Amino acid sequence: MRLSHFILQNLEPILVEWEKFAATLFPASQRADQAMLRDHVKKMLETIAADLARPESPLHQAEKSKGHRPATKTAATTHGVERLELGFSLVSAMAEYRALRASVTRLWQDAHLAKPVSKSANEDIIRFNEAIDQAVSESVDSYSAERDKQTRVFETILSSSPDLSFTFDLEGRFAYANKALIQLLGLPIDKIVGTNFFDLHFSAAAEMQGQIQQVIASKQQFRGDIPYTAPGREVEFYDFIFAPVLTKRRKVEAVAGTARNITKRKISENRNWQKANYDLLTGLPNRRLFGDRLNQSVKHTGRTGAPIALLFIDLDHFKEANDRFGHDSGDILLRLVADRIRSCVRATDTVARLGGDEFTVILTDLIGTEHVEIVAEKILKELATPFQINDNILHISATIGITLCPQDANSAEQLIKNADQAMYVAKTAGRNRFNFFLPNQEQSVEPSSRLITDLRVALPQQQLEVYYQPILDIATGRIVKAEALLRWNHPELGLMLPGQFMGPAEEAGVMDEIGNWVFTEAALHSRLWSALLGMPFQININLSAKQFIDHNYTSNWGAYIKSLGLAPHSLSVDIKEEAFLNEWGNVSDRIVALHDAGIEVAVDDFGAGYSSIAHLKKFAVDTIKIDRSLIHDMAGDASNESVSQAIIAMAHKLGIKVIAEGVETITQRVSLQSADCDYAQGYFFAAPVRADEFEKLLQPG
């Protein structure tokens, strides 16, 4: 029997023999799919048997002896590529052929033990070995070619990546660097391979080398970030990962790494952190960072017993200087004040601006109160010295309230309250002086000063609430808008209306904070009620003339509106009539900015002052709200009724909508309806109510 027939007739015994032999060569991980491996070996045997069955010419023999192989894909070439994809090492892949050769040879010899070996049998075994050798050669070539291709692809990926890629040996020396790293270091590859971070003069070399050794010891990834200054470049920041390269036996044979330039992200994060924690005008810590530092200082005092002092500084006559010389000069003055206060304290102390003309100082690690008095006197002297701004000489002074920790209090909140009260006692005594807090001082503070003090905690303690008054389409009687109205649930004085506390709020410097909070509440409820009604629902917010002129809030409000996905004009601001008389305040620019942010503009209390429809023509207002004084006696006073009708008619000619405020009777409503007024609000329809009660008014029926 020829060997080709023997192989085909004995496929199963050969495969069983091969499996036993192969089991001693392949790790368990490479025997996972035994059926697939067995099927592939079977195909190789069938291919070899077919080759042995074909007559071989002298030319064919000569070609084989020279190592020439067919150009077509064979089972052997497929074998090499597949074994690489399965994760076989080259040695393991070739061991399959050794096992196959051994299995066939042993069974063939066993079949001829009792018989003399014929010439044809010798020729068959020679051809079989040649076939195995050729298959081995083809498999090795395909395995190597595929691995080379993968290496080239991998190298191309790494070279084209803007990220840095590299490897280290177990001594922490560079073994590979991609194109991006070569360009960053400005060195050829042969000057990088074999060096470490010390050789390359990294500022954090010791730390980086230690992290590599940590990865090797722990067999765990390490992630961090480092600054690096390349030759001729500014400092840059990189986020990096070191990862262990493990053998199949989980031994570390190298460390691979990658790093990404995160400089832009770092700069953005730092800029955002600065904005969130520092006052943009003076560069001092703002209220948020001040609160954090005061809390930390109080905790430090609790641990060590080292006393601290809190100074609350309020500028005297700043408003007069600001009004007289303008806001630009006022801003310069505040920056100069910040510099002078900073010059009076140590670098370890904190100077902060809470807002407006209010500053604070935290003095830490005090030995006695004498140091606090010296600092306070120095600050008073510095701020009483005239300021020259442009061609003007400005005179101000300061009043300082002082409280000590732990003597007076052991919480940040109480210290702020104490210092505030001490400052107002000093104000009452004549300003331009300092005063230490005393427990009995609380009773001596004037009621308005008490309100100012209480207002500073009203928002954090959730004492403020927004009520909503319906605005109706006067023709249909349907609620189409609402006005947001602020209320203060004072813990001792009960429910307070804006007229009772807006003045103290301005003086306390918390109007910006409160205004932003009211805006946020109104925007959220506009979204909620728009969804409930299935159509945009507008809410009006009140702004004082000072708020409208002084504060640039529109960009932040516009971004917030977009983030909520509100429809355009879902919010409107009601601005007092007097703001339009101060043309120096860039009123037109403010209105354009509000419109760009998606916010409408309404003139509040129109008709109570001196502006006219003709005067408003130069401003792109959307709505006017007729003052309640004109509405009150509308039915009984022909002149009032005529004025209201004229306002409505002229407003409509200019494309301006009209809301009548303070409607209290059916007669007023009928008169307004006959004059084609657009909207109305007042107690005839509904009083201002809490948000949950207002939502009930929107329900059908």
C-alpha cells in the first residue's frame, strides 16, 4: 500500500496519535478549540496525501529541492496566518508539523515491521518528509509575513498618532519612541533608546522612574499627568498611562506607555476655576473661595487652638464717588482698594471681595489682638489716603468690623454675622473706624442693618421664594404669561414684599446673586409650564434701573436659556421707566444684548413718570405695562381713560404690545377690552401665588 492511501485510510488513528503528542507541546490556552485544530490538521494530511498520490517528474523534484513553492495559497500558508491570529508562537505553530510527522512516521513504521521495506515505501517516506518540510517553510513564511505586516500597520498607527507612544525595559530605559515623541524631544531615535528620564533632564525624572518601577512591581497600570517644557516651547501638560507588558506566565517583560497633550484642557480648567473662585475685577478670592478658606481656617483653629480674626470692610462714600465719576472710575477705585488692603497683610492671610464695595480679611495664627488692631489701623490709613484716578482725586474711607475665633464663635457662618454686626456698629458710631464684636452688640444694630445682615443668609438658607401672578389675554380670559415676584419668608418678621427689603439688598451687595436666582427659578418654571400647556409660556422678571444699567448678565442668561432648550422670548424683563431716561447708560446696547440672549424687554409702570411713547421709539422695546395709577380710576375719570386709550393706540402703531397692571374691577376690564388692550393682570383675576398654586390655575377648567 502506498503512503498516500495509508494516510487516508488511517486518518483517525493518525489524528488520535497526533493529539496525544500535541498535548505535550501546546499550552492549554492554545488547545481551547481542539475540534478546529483537529479539522485543520486533517485538511493538511489530505493535502499531503493528494500530493503523494500525484506522479512527480524530475523537474518537479528539482524545483522542490531548490525550495520553490507554488504561487497559489495552500493549506500551509493558511495555517501560518491562522496560527498567528490565534495567538500561537511560531515555535508552537511549527511543533504541530513535528507532531504530525512523528505520528505518521511511527504508524507507517509499525505497519512495516514484519515486512521488508520496498523502494516505493522509501520513496513515499522521502516525499512525505519533503511535503512536511515544504509545508513548514510555507507556514513559516506566511506567519512571518503576516506578523511583519501587523508590525508595519502598528508602527504606522503609532507614527501617525499625535499622542506619544513609547516602551521601557525593566530598568526604566526607553526601548521605543514613536514619531510624536521623537519630535517633542527633538532627538533622533538612537539618542532616545537606552536613556531614561534622568538622561533626558525631565524635571520630574525621579517621580517618573519610580512610577515605572511601581508598575513593574504591582503589574498594574498607573495614570497621571506631568508638566514638560520642550526646547524652545512653553510649558505643556501631558496625561500619561504606564501599563505592564505581561508574558503568558504573567511575568513583566516591559512597560508600555502613551501620553496625550492636555494643555488646552488644563488652561480651560484653570480659567474656569479662576472664574469660579476669583473676583474678575480685582483678582481677589470671591465669596465662594473666601467661604472655603474661612471654613478651613476655623477647622485649623479647632485642631490647633491657634486663633484667627475676620475683618469685614465696607467702603464709606464709594457710591457717591461711583455716581460722580462714573463706573469705569469706580472699577479702577475698587482695584486700587484691593491692592492697598493686600499690602497691609501677610501673604499667608486672605483678602477677598464679597461683591460691591465689601471686602474681608482673614488673619491666621494670631499671637494676640494687638496684631489685629495694627492691621485694621493700617488699612484705615491706607484707604483714607486720596486716590488719583485719571485727572480726578477721589476721597473715601472704610469701616471695619472685627470678630475673633474661637473667642466669639467657632463656625464660619456665625463669624460672618458677628463681623457684619460689628461693622454696622462702627458705621453708626461715625464710620472710618474699626470695632470688635461684643455679644451685646446685636441689640444695638439698627433694624435696616439687621435686614442687611439677615439678607446675606436668606438665599443660602432658602428663605427666598418666587410667587407668580397670572397675565391674561384680555380678549379670551386665558392665562398666557406670568410675572415673577420675589418674597422673603423672614424667620422672625414673616412674609416680606420686595419694597421692604430691596434697598437693604442693594446695600448688602447681594442683588446680583438674588437676581440670578430669580431668573433661574423663572426659567425652570417657564420650561415646566410650557411642557404642561404644549406651547411657549412667557414669564416676566423685574429689574431695577440700577440692575439694568450696572450689571452685564445677559451672556450668562442667554447660555442658560439655551441649555434648557427654551423657546425664544420665553422670558421677559420688566425695566422701570426711569432707566430709559438715563441715555448715558447705553440703554440701546443693553436692549440689543437682551434680545440677542432671547429675552424680551418690557417698560414697567409706564405713564407714572416722564417718558413718552415718542421717547420710546428709539428703543426696541417689546411691551409696555400701563401703570396701575392710570388703570385705578379709569372708569370714573375720562382723562385717565383717554390717556390709557391713547397709550394703547400709539403703542400698537409702533408694534408694541400692552399689558394693563392693577386691574381690579369688571369695569376696568371692559374698558381695556374696548380699547384693544392686549393683556391684563391684577387682583380681579388672581393675586400672586406660589408656584404649585399657580400650576393649578393652568389646569383645564
